[in-house]
Amino acid sequence: MTKHDASALRSDDRTLLDPTSERSPAIRSRVPRPTSLDGLTVALLDISKPRGNLFLDRVEQRLNERGVTVKRFQKPTFTKPAPEDLRQQIAASCNAVIEALAD
């Protein structure tokens, strides 16, 4: 690996880049995606970028139309990773997460 791709992780012929600029990237297993959202609780995480909430409003509307339980969360700032307590709260109360990355 060159210094430009040192944070690249290989998984199933896909390269995953870690945006947190870890010095020593952790190798993480990918969690399988659910085959259906029926009976699951989906977290909608607003990362606090402009208009991300508008995107998530529409996603929430569409999920509600399908009978999916939705919980909304928001990071304090988009410039840093979500705080540990927020990540734990989402993990403890939700089965899947959708993040808003819109500007």
C-alpha cells in the first residue's frame, strides 16, 4: 500500500476508505444487511450538515408509509465522529441506520 491508500480496507473485492484518518486502521467485519425492514427499528442519523434534515424528513415519511418504526438522532457537529454515547444509544435501540450526508 502507498501512503495514499494506507487507510483502505479490503472486503469482498471492495475497498472501504476510513474517513476518520485513523493512523492504524482497524479491521472490521461488515454486518450483514437485513433482508427486510419489517419489524425493525431504523435510526435516521442527521450528521448536522445543511439540509440533511430535509432529506431525512422525506426518508422518514417513506419509511412510515411502509410501517417501519423510525427514531431520529443528530450528531452535534459534522466535523467529528458521533460521540460514543450517541453511538451506543443508536446501537441499543435500533436495528439499522441511515445517515444524511446531504449539503
